[in-house]
Amino acid sequence: MSSEENTIILESILHSQTGPYLFVGAGLSRRYGGLPDWRGLLREFAALTKHSIEYYVSKANGDLAAAAHYIAEEFFDIWWESKDFSNSVKQYQNSVVSRHTPLKIEVSKYISETLENNTISTTLQQEFEAFSQIQIDAIVTTNYDDLLSRVFPDFRVFVGQDELIFANPQGVAEIYQIHGSVKSPETLILTDSDYEDFNRRNAYLAAKLITVFMEHPVIFMGYSLSDPNVTQILQSILHGVRPENADRLRSRLIFVEWSQGSCATISETVVRIDDVSLPITRITTDSFTWIYKVLANRRRALPARVLRQLKEQVYDLVQTDDPRRQLMYVTDLDNQPDASDIDIVFGVGARIQKKGIVGLSRWDLVDDLLNDPKLDLDALLVLRDAIPRMGRTTYVPIFKYLRASKMLEKLRAGKCSDLPEDVLNRYEQYRNSFESLEVRHPLRTVEQLLGEYDDKWIMNNVMKLPAYTRDVCGLRELLIGNRAWREQSWWSTQYGKLAVVYDWMHYNEAYS
């Protein structure tokens, strides 16, 4: 099937369901963070002992958690005695609570340093940028690293079972690191004894996951279907919902598997868990970009961070014994960067008139640029709050907002501006790019260019179009008539550039 067909199928699966959860495994940390898989991680530390990883794995009968136990036991004395770890000993010696703690400390340091020094390959940059734009309710992960909290800085992180039990999760704009975090080494679920303790205290987590699986579509990424972490989770779910209700999970479980060089496919299949057939949707693909774009196109009335904060306040309001202490007033959410300053009032028939500025996507800005639909966005807020949140390599319109806010004339006059550095950099980049073009006479309309060449030529030469045409209306029609290009990997990038060209030509003073 084509990418367009797969996009339509995935959109139809997610349509009418509540916001999706991501269930993220080590595969995504390998892909974007350069981190090893579990066996590769243990190999790094087995190499510091007298034996190889193969020795420990065979001693553990193939059980990697048990192999980690044996490595931790042998590594304990090495950590305390070797000069290589003297700085770690000085820093963490008072935090060592078991013979396995030193290995967890060094595993945490190794993961953090590897992630910090990693550079995403150029072939994955567009995909990673698309990942950062997805709209999801929350993320559950068995990964130790903090890659996800870097990608989604507005999401609150809950580490381990204890935080889930004693904190107040709201189920939106949150990350659940159920196997611990490198920021708290002792929380890592690494050895077989850790897993035994984790499973022994699994009742609350299993109950929460059952609720998630019954109320949300769950998209597994970075796992294989044979991953023991996945198997264990699905066993807990099936035990909670009863085998005869397994079919109710149909269309809620979506497994995404990467397969190099394969065409993207979506199919319905079943997996066998404890002799129960569990229906799932299986996606095989060699690129995740189109999946991320489907998730990015899911619209929210409010940014996820604001929604979580509002839910927290409602929870606190219900719990308080003195609700009258709260002074209620009306405020515009678009102008509130932090929902902690907002009090809540309930009403019937109320409706949000404007979209939260910080929740805007680049396609929202393009639609506003085209006045189709007309969003009436506040130009200064877009420049200060929306554009700086978008990837530095993302092409977004700015001249409409610079002109509407009276900032364009100041910039052209060389006057200082208090605009964010990101906006100023884009202004210089676009201006230098377009003003250096040599005009190709005679100038033609967009229709003439399409007749002389084709749309592929136009999109290949999109940033040079001001040298060929002044047909602003033709560019607008081309953008409005080809919104489907936004859903295709290469075309979406070129479509964004075309919007920047139209923005320059329509709102830059030199062309108006």
C-alpha cells in the first residue's frame, strides 16, 4: 500500500478514540540516542570484569536479568577498589544500599553520557523532528534514559511504581518510567531480584495500565512482539480484563515494528498470550515519519501541559475542605503561559473561541497565513511563544506576523528588537536567501510555470521561485489545493518552504 493509504487507515483506526498513549521500548533509544540494547549494555560492564557477557548469559541460562545479577555481584568489589571509579565512589558512597547499587550507578552514568554525546544522523533528523511534534496523552516506557523528557519537556515524569502510587498522575502530558530512571540509579529495574520485587508489587501498576488499555489506543514502539517486557505487560492486562473480553481491545493495541527496506504495511493479526488470542494492529515500516505525522495531526483544544495542570487544580478543588477560599474570575487561556495561575469555574454552554498559542503546529500557522481557515492569531504571541517552540530546521511563516506586529519595519530600519533569537535568525535566513536571488525575466505566473515544467520541478526549486514569479495569488491557490502534500515525507518539507516563499512575497514590503 502507498503511504497515503496507510495514513488513511491509521487515521481511521485512531479516529473517534480518545488520545493515544505511547508505550516506548529500547528500540527508540537506540534509534535516536545511540544507546545499546540490554545485552549490549551488559556487555559494556561485563568487559570490566574477568568474564565475558557470554559467560554470564550462559551461567544465567539465557536470562539477561539473572546475568545482570551476576555482573553486579562481581562488579561490586571492582567499583570500590578500582581507581577508575574513585570519583563515583566519592560522589555516591553514601547512596550504596546493596551490592547491586554500584552497577546501577555506572549504568546510569554510561547511558547519560552516551545520550549527551550522541548526534542524530542526517537520515533521521526529519523523522526525529516529526516525533517531537506528535500529539499524545502520555507515554509509558521501560527505558531508563531521559530522551523522552528532552523531546517532551512539558511532560511531567513519574519514576517507578512508588511515584505512581503516592503522587497524583492525571493521565495527560505525563511520562511513566516504570523501570526507573538514570536520574535516580537505585530505581533501575536491572537484575532478577529487581524484577521479582517489581512483579511482587505490580498490582497498582497493572490496575492503572488496565485502565489505560481500556480507555485509550496504545501504540507500542521500540519493542518486538517477543520482548519479555511486552509479554509481561499483556499478561497483566489479560488477567485483569478476563480472556473472554480480550476482543474488546481490538483496534486499541497497535504494534509498530521497524524493518529495513520494507514497504509500510498495516494488518490485523493476533498474538498468543497464555493460550489467549489477543487481536492487535501490526504496522511494519522502515520509516516512522508518516506515523508521527498522523499523531501530529490530532487536534487539541488546549496544549497537553495546560490540560494536565487544569486537571490537577480540579482534583485539588474537589479534595479541599474550603473551596470558598478560591476567587473565581474569567481569563483568556491564550494569554496564560502557566495554568497554575488559573482558577477553574464550571459552566454549561461555554466554548473556547481561540486555540492556545503554544499548542499551535506549523500547519496551523500556514492555514492562518492562507486565511483558510482564518484563525485571527495574535501576531506578537505567535512570534514570542509559538515559533520558538518549533524545530530550528522547520520552515514556518514569519513575515505575516512581523508585519502585523509592526516589527518588520523596525527590523528593516536596523532597530533593535526584543523578539526571540529564533525569530531573528529565521528573519535573517529567509531575507538573505530571497534577496540574493537573480530575477529570471520574463516573470511568469504559477500556471505558466506548471505548464512549462510541472509541480515536481516547482517543489524542487521552491526557494528560488521569487526569481521566476510574482504571482502571489497563484502560490496561494497552489498551497490551498495541495494540502495533501503535508502528509508525504519529502513533499511536506517542500510544502513548508513554499509557504515561506508565499509569506515572503505577500507580506514583505519589497513585494507589496
